[in-house]
Amino acid sequence: MSHQPVSTPPAAPLILAADVGGTKTLLTLRRLDGSVVAEQRYVSQAFDSLETMVRRFLEESEQPRPRNA
């Protein structure tokens, strides 16, 4: 008797969403259905650029890189 591998459907793609402000920035990874996978608030002035903040968030979230923002 041979065993067929069990395939699981791929996870829905991730989307990076951001609410960027002068005081604070909220970064969120969401699925297409709106479910939140990771979320973090940062003090905007603590970073030299939005790119630096996003890189930190993605590293800390330990999730696959989103294809869309």
C-alpha cells in the first residue's frame, strides 16, 4: 500500500499595510481575507527611514516577505 503525500493548500498571500505618521507608525501583515498575521507599532522618529522600519518589522515578524503593500 503506497501512501499519497498529504497536500495542504498554500497560505493566502501576505499584504503589508501601514499607517504612517509623524509620531507613530503601525505596520501590519494581513491575508487577503483581512486577517492579521503580525502587527507592530513603532515610534516614527526612532528610525531614519520608513524602509529601515519596514525591514525591522519584517525581520521581527518572522513571516514570508509580502509581495504587495
